[in-house]
Amino acid sequence: MARATADATAAGLAGLVVAPGPDLVHLCGYQPTAITERLTALVLTAGREPALIVPKLERPDAEKAPGAPALRLVDWTDGEDPYAAAVPLLEPAGRYGVSDNTWAMHLLGFQAALAGTRWTSLSETLPMLRAVKDGDELERLAAAGGAADSAYRGILEVRFAGRRETDVAADLSALLIQYGHSQVDFTVVGSGPNGANPHHEAGDRVIEPGDTVVLDFGGLKDGYGSDTTRTVHVGADVPDEVRKVHDVVRRAQQTAFEAVRPGVSCQEIDRIARRVITEAGYGEYFIHRTGHGIGITTHEPPYLVEGEERPLVPGMCFSIEPGIYLPGRFGVRIEDIVTVTENGGRRLNNTPHELGIVA
């Protein structure tokens, strides 16, 4: 919270107002048991102790939050104006950063109570608020990546041919839970032509011998995310073009990983991966950014995409996931989570990049 307050001051803000969601969990460890219309907000301003506005009936829960000893709890009761509780905590003409998932009714309530205030989104003013991870966060991300690795090794032993995509997706979900995930966010199983859709949702298509299958899966373990993509083929008789495309994606992923080091811009990692695919003649079929940040959510800044000139710094964590998608035929993607070290990069998940062969 102290670091976020200092960053807000450096960005020219009078402070931060943070509603329930990932930013609130990150800053003080508090997540209401239910996010309702009742106002809950963390207020951070320079020179004042952090304050958490909470409904009185939820105060006992807030008192148990990891960050509670450093907080001043300001409660309000049903029937009272909750925004009146915020007035003493905010400057009447201040400019504040507000978390992106704040309900519109609450932001409008703050504006009505303090008509002279101005507001801007945290993603615009402090996009790197959660981007640089400390040692404990890196350990949790590595543990989540290791659990996802175990799930991938397990799915290679499952039968694919003759089963629906949803059946294999259910197996993946069960494996993630088996290896310690508390929450499964997605299990993409894109077989044959469905693999050419990067965000295909597993459906009722029956997987056939000879299909190439994209597996993209992840979730939360101990509060931090995993996100892994590997590509497998049903049967050992792999067409030459599938091998060729897979090798191009593998080289693009490896080349981009080897370029990770402090000071390199986010967009440069995207350019490097894209260059390998373009030079191989598949540039028009790489249709998404090279990567996204990951932490207590599976998608967050930084983003490895053209136009993002922000330099990499140690502790940043993000995916590197180039892909090639041939419409109506098949797709290939390889994804690892990578953290920036003092002199390079380190993968947080470590299953082989070779084309997996399944039955």
C-alpha cells in the first residue's frame, strides 16, 4: 500500500480509490464474501494511514484481512449515505485513480459527494501496479506453473480419439484440481479445424485420429495464476505441414524467450516472435499479441504487443505464446510463463515443447 501510494503521488494523483477485485486483494488481501451494491473501497492518500470503507455488517470479515493491521476501518450502516464516509478521506478538488472494476454507481456516488474531484482509471495511470512480483509471488507463480506441468503430463496419458473436446477438457480440469489448483479459469481443447480459433471453447466435436489439438489451460493455485498452451497430435503419423508449422512456432517461442532481459521493450519481444513466423511465410496467421502479464489474475499488464514501449524489469511475469492458425485446417500454439531476471529470463513452467503424441 505504501508503494502504491508513492507511485500515485509520482503520477500526479491525490490518491487511489480501490474497489473489490484483484487490486484490492493485491494491496490489502481483502475480498468481500460477496460483491454487492454495498460500498467497499480502499482509500490511499499520501500522508494519511490507509482507510478501508466497509459496510458495518462486513467489518468482522475485513478485520481478518492480512492488511487489516495497517488499515483504518471506516464503517457505515444500511440507511446511511456511504459516500459521506468518504468525504473526510478525500481532497475536494483532488484527482484520483480508481480501480477499473469499480461499479459505475459507486464512482458516480463519489463524484456527487465531492463534485470537484476528477477521476482516472488505474490501468491508464498506474498500469504496472501489480506487474513486478516479489519473491513470494514468484514462488507462487512457479508452483502454479509446476502444477500445470503435471496436468499436461497427465493429459498425455488420456485417450483423445473418439471422445468429445468437452470430455478432454473435463479431464484437464480434474487434473488441475488434482495438482493443487483451487480454481480452473479455462480449458481450451481445439481439435482439427477448431484449433484455428485461438479462443475456441471446447465443444461436442468428436476428436478423430490424425487431428492436431491445441490445449490451452490455466487457473489459480494459492491465489496466483497458471496459463499453459501445448499442441498435440492424435496418432504418430504426423503430416509434414503440421511438423513444419509446429517447428516454426517452437522456434518463435524460443527466440522470443532468449531475447528477454531487463531494458528490452515489451513490443520488441512481440516483434522478435512475429519475425520468425513472418519469415517462414505464416505472418498473416499469427493473429494475436505475443503475451500478457499474469499474477493474481491470468491476464494483466504488461502486454507484449506492438506499441507497448515499456521496458522489461526484473520481477515482471508474462506469457510468451506465439501461434499459427490456418483457417479450416488446424492451429499450433506454444505458451510458457516467463519472469524477467537480472540478466535474462526464467520459465515458470517447463514441459517439453515438442509436438505431443496422444492416442
